[in-house]
Amino acid sequence: MASSTVPELPELPEGLDLAALERLAVDTAHEAGRFIVDERPGGLGVAQTKSSATDVVTVMDQGCEKLLRALLGAARPDDAILGEEDGATDGTSGITWVVDPIDGTVNYLYEIPAYCVSVGAVVGDPTRPGHWRPVAGAVYNPVSGEMFHARLGAGAHLVDAAGQRRRLRAGEVDTLGQALVATGFGYRAEVRRAQAAVLAELIPHIRDIRRAGSAALDLCAVAAGRVDAYYERGLNPWDLAAGWLVATEAGALVSGLPGRPPAKELVVAAGAPLAAALGARLADLMTVAD
Ligand code: LIP
């Protein structure tokens, strides 16, 4: 099984029950997913903005993160938590929960059914690229009812709305020209301009592009073979944590620029040969576009 290009990381804490972490990730993602659908107020609007006027936060992002923190804190009070909305809280167990209460917030605001709750348990320091990796995680799309989940060394699975469970296997397309590629764009205009310039140069060399609007769902789409590859620049640890493990446990490689770990500068996910080809092409194009 291909693995991510990260240096050797700290050992897993003694006696860590990865299956229990995976179950906790699934249960909390499911409860939080129900919350953002069932408790969505009518006429939901923007509560605040972050890096730009289009980088929006709703009261449901804030409420969902509070719920995730309460559930994880009650189950494992010694763990640290890093969340998109409320930042980092320390712990002593060696495990950090990296959570995105609503990944695909703009889709959620527009009621486009491509958003999810992402809950990942990681070892190492998630704020330092190359110094962390996920060990258990779940990505739940509460509209489709699809629960993607994984733990280190045990494969990745999808449980659909009917409760059918299946093991995930990433696609095996190994040439760019045949690759259906997912990607995303940032919230700041100058970043989107550079990303669009890279895409304009890349698109003649691939099958086609898909833009779903959620990094976590894009990584799960690679795991499920629904796309052959995904790449994006500008991701935060919470966009990445759980989806990264689902993709690698399904046989994909998740990396950054050639020879570098997944990081804000770039995340690439695909079967090993395609990830290498795409990573190299993007490295060339990004240098030109910057
Ligand atoms: C989103 C990512 C997506 C990216 C968006 C945004 P959010 O995260 O999942 O891949 O293209 O710009 O960053 O803001 O919905 O948590």
C-alpha cells in the first residue's frame, strides 16, 4: 500500500486503540452531521467572514464545532483539539482531534448537497507540515448519508445511507491524459487568479476537471475511485486530516510538491504513478504561475 511522503513520525502512544478512535470519529461526525441538517435555521445567513468577503462562517459552523468539542472532550478529555473555527486546545495523550465542522461551507450556505463533517485523530503536530499524520478518521456527508471512515493499517470503508458497507479502492489510471482530476480554489482573488492560471495550463493535458467544493469529500472521491486524482493549494489541516487517511487506506498516495509532505503549498492525492506525474507537472506550472 502506497503511503504519504512524510518523515518517520513519533510512535503511536502506548496501548492506543485505533478501532475505538475510528468508532468515536464516526459517531461524532454522524451526530454533528445530523445537527447541521436538522437544526439548520430558516433563512440561514453569514455570521462573519474570515480571509476575504467570500470566506464565510455561519452560526452552524460555530455551533457544530462546539458540539464536536463537547462530544470529543467528554469521551477523551486528555486529547488535544484543533478546529477550523475555535483553533487549538492542548492535551496530554499524544492524540489531537483535527476537525472541520462544515467542510464545504459555501455549498452548505447555498444548500448544494456537497458538504460534510470531517473528524480526524492525528499524531504529531498538525500545525507543522511533515510532522503529523492521521491515524483514524471519518468524513460524513449528512445529505447523501455517506460515511467514509478509516484507521491506520485497516483500510478505508464507505457506509451508504442504506447501511451498506464496502471497502474502498482508489482508481488505477496512471496517465495524466486519462485522468479525471478534482481541484479547488481559495477565497482570495489573487490566489484564485494563480490557481486558474495553473488550471488553464493543466486542463489540455488531462481528461477533465471536477470542482465539488469540499477538500474532504474530494479526498474521499479519490478513495472511492470517483475521480482519479485531486490537488489543491491553500488547504488547512482540518480540510485534510480525515480525508487524507481515507485516501491512503484506499491505496492512494497523498503528498505535496515532489518529495514534500502534504501542506498548504500543495496537496496531491492519486494512485502513486499518477500522483508523481501530476505533482511534477504542477510543480512546473506553479513556479511559472507565481
Ligand atoms: C473549503 C475546502 C475546499 C476549498 C474551499 C474551502 P471550507 O473549505 O474544502 O476544498 O476549495 O476554498 O477552503 O472553507 O468550506 O471549510
